[in-house]
Amino acid sequence: MKTSIILSAAVMALALSACDKQPTTVVTPAVVTVPTPVPGPSGPPGATGATGSTGTMGAPGKTGGDTVIVLPAPPESPPAR
């Protein structure tokens, strides 16, 4: 039993070390430069837009005095030990 464990460990070490790992090569893509477009001359100015409507006036607000304040409920007492 003792020799079979030693023998199997030696065979595994030989088997794992016998594998030839190929070096990995990383291929980087070539850099492509794209020409940027050049803006042309500016065109004539456009016509002035129409003025928007002013809307209708809202109703006047009322003064305070009827504000209701809601207070949170008091915390419950902790449970007795």
C-alpha cells in the first residue's frame, strides 16, 4: 500500500511535467486612423421664431391658518426581559 501511493505520486508527477505548454501570443489589432470631417462655412441666419403665449393668470392663493400638523405615533415600550 505504501509503495503504491509513492508509485502513483511519481507517475502523476511525470505525467503532469511531461505536458508541453505552448506559449500564448497576444495579437494586437492595427490602429486605424479615421479622418475627422472639417466643418464648412456657416449658412445664412434663419428667420426669427414666433413669440409664445403668456397663458392665463391663476387664482390668488389664500393665507395660512388652516395648516394641520400630523405627529407620528409614540414608540412602543420595549418588551420586558
